[in-house]
Amino acid sequence: MSKKSIGKRLSDFFLAPPEIDLEDLKELIGEDDPVLIKVPTISCTHKPRAWIDRNAFFRTILMLTTKRVLILKNSSRVNVLRDIELDTITNHKFASTKNKGLKLEIKTVDAEDVIMFHQQYKKEFEELSRKFEEVMKTTLELSIEERETFFCMYCGVKIPAASVFCSSCGKKVR
Ligand SMILES: [Zn+2]
């Protein structure tokens, strides 16, 4: 029997990040969407527009990839509790305060997620914040590019607005 107090054992339990099976993950997110960072959370409160579906998940892992934010839990296999695509995010905010802890708020058109982190992971939280800003910037640029396209009048393939020649059929489009 360990000499650790119950309080200490409980806090170890809550601080130990749940493990994630990487093979399971590859299946979930595919090879073309690398994981940028993983940070253990205290909780994730999911508030959809329909408040009745409000839900809270505890002791999860937040994973940031190049395309999405995942809230995961590892039980017998990886469980995806939240899958937020970066291009659906309308607003986000990182907040770090002494008494209120480390908090990330993510707003999408139909929901809001509030994710709390333990002070122990302050360094990871800060790294997450940096990577998040970077990847959101890329996502925004990509979606602008995506919007600025048109269809080739000869072959119908979608091409960037700045094109002079169609990348598919090679005909001059302007
Ligand atoms: Zn064409």
C-alpha cells in the first residue's frame, strides 16, 4: 500500500494525462493531417446553440492538427468527444489568469467550447496558443484562396482566380 495520501493519489490521477493510442489516431485523422501538439485538459465544456445538449468532458487530451481541434479520451480505444474543424471557427480566445487558470474558448457558428488546463501545463498551453494562431492564419489564407477561384469555361475544372491558363486543359482563360 502506497504511503501517498488519498489527496495526493487523487491529484496524481487527475494530472496524469490519459494515454493516446497513436495507431488508432492515424485511422481517425489520416496521414495528411499531422498532429502539431497534444495538451492534457482539466475539462472541456461544450455548449451548442441548443443548450439542452450541453455537455462537459473531464481529463481529456486536446489535440491540434493542421485542420482540426480534437478533444479525445482514451478508454479501450480513442474516443473523439469533439472534432472542431479549424475553418469553422469564428472566434477563439486564450486566457491565462492566476485565479481562473488557463482557458481556451472556441466559437463556431453553432457552438462554443470552453477548455480548461492545469497550471502544470502552462508551457504546453503557451505553445498551443502560438501554434493555434499560426495554423488559424494559414487556414484563413487557404479559405480566401479557395473563395477566389472560378471554373474554366472550357473544361469546367476549378482554378485559382489569378490563373491565365487553365491548370487542367491548358487553354487560355483570360
Ligand atoms: Zn480548363
